[in-house]
Amino acid sequence: MSDIYVRPYDSGKKGSNRGLLIAMVLTFLVGGSIWWWSSREVEDTEQPESEVETEIKTEAKPDGGKSPRSKPSKKKKSKKQKTPSSAPVEEKPVSVDINKRFATAQSLIASGKLSEASRFLDDLIASTTDTSLRNSAIRMQGRANMTLFLSSAPSAQKKSYIIQPGDSLDRIARKHKTTVPLLRRLNAIKGTLIYPGARLLVPVSAFIVQVDKSDRTLELMVGGKRLKRYSIGVGQHGKTPTGTFSTVVHQMNPDWTPPSGGIVKFGNPLNVLGTRWMSFGDKARPDLKGFGIHGTSDRTSIGGETSNGCIRMLNEDVEEVFLLIPRGTRVVISE
């Protein structure tokens, strides 16, 4: 009996429990590893919460029959990547816009809306940086302004005056610093007879002549605004003086006294003064003599340094200025 081994009652039970415990630990470790790797894959593929909510709102069917995730997210992402800044913006060519605006101004002038055309061209002149286009607009505006000013229609450059007892055209012209021919032109007066109580159109203020030697331009100003700009010729080698002057002698069909002496009658091809002459001077500088504004028929002499110091204008231009400005008109000449 001594060689027979009798196993205690609980020894087999303990061995089985130990094996079970080892199996449970291995299961826990393996299962935990699988869960950890699975969670990493989910995090890598999962969309941000805001994007998921956007997809749900965008892709959910009205009847709720399908899951919000029933459509792939790639389509939504491709839409989200498109931004307004990435889309090409079609810009209208500047030249096309300018041409349309010029056409609009010409249409207004053709239909007789001169005041409206002038205001429209003011905006165009102020907005463009192209010198050539700006000069074209200024020339167009000048023609419209002058046509309106010389008509009997009201404008911003004219005002109404009630004739007083004892008035004459000459007295009214001197009072408003204008010319009798201009008063006749503005008011369609044939002779010299006027009546107290009647109304006349007169310039809103005295004219000022502004000359820019560098641009070779003369601008006629009234009421602080440019009425018209003219191209001119100036003195050779900077001979045209600068400063503030006043016109002195106004002559129609003038004879010319050249520096070498003698007199060249009006109509002689050698007479360089054209059809009008307006001398100017400065009382503070009596040594400045012989300078003036005059006409010429030589169109090639406009726009350059072509005179002996005077300001040259085309005959048709100087006649227009002669009509408007009286003796004593201020002339400002700058470099």
C-alpha cells in the first residue's frame, strides 16, 4: 500500500485554475492589442465633427430613408476645396469701358444735353490716368462748354442781371468785366438799345487766362472752372516770361512792328500776329514789353517753342478768346 500515490483532493483543482488564469490573461492582452490598433485606424479615417455635421445636413434625404453617411465624403470634400478666390475673374478691358463712356458723352452732346455731357466728362477726366484719353476728354468738354456758354441757354458759367435805369451795354460790360460783343452774343441783341427791368445773361465772374508753358496750353477759367483749353505755341529758349500779368491793348486785324523796326501791315504774309492781338504787361516789371497773345495761320507752330516770346494761338481760337475777355484780364503764366 505504501507505493500507491494518493493525490490530495484539491491538488488537481488548483492546477486547472492556474491554467484558466493564464488563458484569461493572454485573451485580455490579445484583445486589448486588437482594440488599440482598431481605434487607431478609426481615428485616422474619421472626419472632423463639423465636417460630418455638414455632410449630414447636405446629404440626408428629405424622407429620412437613408443614413446620412450613405454618400461618400469625397464629393463633399471636392466642393469644399473650391474657393471663390481660385475661380478666374473676368475683367472688362479698360479701353472698352473708356470707349463706351466717350460714346455716351458724344451721344449727350449730339442730343443737345451739353450741361449733362460736361458733368459726365468731368467724372471721366478725374478718373482716367491715361494722358491721351484725358486730353481728348478735355477737348470734347471744352467744345461742349463753349457752345453752351455762347448760347442763350442758362448754364453754371452765366448769371442773370436786371437792367437798371441809366445802364448801357458798355457800362454793364465794364461792371461785369466782360465785352459788349459778348453781351450781344449771349442775349441776341442786334443794336445798342436796352430797356430797364429787362434781364440779361452775363458771365458769373471775370475770366482768368492760365498759361502752362511746359504743357503748351492756355486755359480760359470762369467761376473757378475751366471753360475751355487751347493748344498754343510759346517762346523759343524759354523767352516767354512767367508771373501774373494783365492784358493792355486789344486789337483786331493788327499791324505788326517787328523787333528790327518798321511796320508790317495786316494781311501781309510776313505779319506774324494773325487776326487778333492782346498785349499783356506787369506794372511791377515795366521792362517786360512787347509780349502778348496773338493768332497765327501757321498750324505747325502750335505746340512747340516757335515764337519770340509771345503766346501763339490758331486764328479761330484767339478770336474766341478775344470775344470773351476785356482789357485788364488777368493772365497767369507758369512753367
